[in-house]
Amino acid sequence: MQLWPVIVAVLLVASGASAQQVGKTQTLPSISVQGSNAKSSNVAKSGNTASQSAVSTMADLVSRGYEIKAAVPNGGKFVVFMQKDQSAYACEFSSLTDTRCGSLN
């Protein structure tokens, strides 16, 4: 009966050690800012034609087929991660209409 706690402890240690990838260091992607601060909802919905390397708003990214993959709080702001195929963006929201989007790759 006293053998079970020892077995459970060994399994927990072994599973934690095997989950870590030894020798591989992960680097964080660099963020190049490509967005702007949208002051009203009309700015994001305007009909101007901007290239993908120009100003990106949340509405532009959604219209180009990007999907929201995650949203996390960052202090008083939210960061929304969007992805389409191999391309990804991070959009920072400091308010409902004030955003800044940047490419992650």
C-alpha cells in the first residue's frame, strides 16, 4: 500500500522530464509594427485599398481571412493573436477602438 505514493511520484517526475525538450532553445518571434491607432469604427471599415505591408487593422485582417486564435489580457490591454496559413499577427487593444497590429513573422 505504501508503494503507490512512490510509484505516482516517480511517474510525475518522469512525465515532467520527458515533456521538456532538452537542448532545443526556443526564440521568440520579432514583432514588426504595421498597424495604426484606429480612433473610430469608421476607420477600420473604410474602403481604402491598402497593401498587406501597409496599415493593418483588425477589420482588414478578418476581411483577408485571418482567424482569431487566442486573446490574452496584458495589464489594462488585450492582445489578440490572428493567423492565416503561415502568417500571424498580434493586435494590441488598449480600448475598444484603439488598436495596434503587427506581423509576427
